[in-house]
Amino acid sequence: MREITTGGVWTHTETMSGADAVALAQRIELLGYSTLWLPETAGKDPFALIGMLAANTTELRFATGIANMFHRHPDEMKQAALTLADQAGGGIIHGIGRSAGQRDAGRSGRDETKTLARRQARTHGEEPET
């Protein structure tokens, strides 16, 4: 596993086929970059994608940049991160965030005005205020 350096690549793979995304990751690895950052936008699941790419590379680290906390419960994010870290030999950086939180909340129909505080509480094993 490569050491994390400032030489990483952040890119969208939303419009790529799985084979094209694998080829891109392999090329990034061949060029000597340490980390491939993948965002969660409106298309592919970053955790499933990282699993596929990790299975087809040997030295490259992977990062979610970011995984949207409006889409998953913190326990689900933790499970996905632990599974991927195991599959990728520990080479996972798990970036979480709110993305365009109010836009995403509007799409889901949920009231997410207190989401950040609730997610932080759950992440630290506390019971969130309602």
C-alpha cells in the first residue's frame, strides 16, 4: 500500500462503465498517485465502487470525498468503511459530509434541519436530542 501523499486524484466516474472506471484506477495507480478520491453525487454508490476498484488494483488507496450523511445512518457508513478497509488492505480514507444538505433534504422529503447534531451524537455513541 502506498503512503498517502499530496499526489492524489479526485474525479467523477458517474458516466463511466465499471470497466472504464477500473481502467482509470489502474492507470492512476500506474502513474504513481497514492490516492483516488471519489465523490458521492447522484449516481454510483462510492462504497460499492471503491470495493470494485480495490479488487482490481494493488497499491492505490481510495477515499470518499465525500460520502453524504443525508443518505445513510452513521452505523451503515461505519460498516461500509470497515468492510472496505478490510478489502483494500486498510487503504481507505472515509470522508463524510453534508454535501448540499438542504437540497438533498428537499429531495428526500425529510426535515434535516438538525441532522448534523443528530449524526454527530450517534457517531459518538450518544442519544441525540429530538
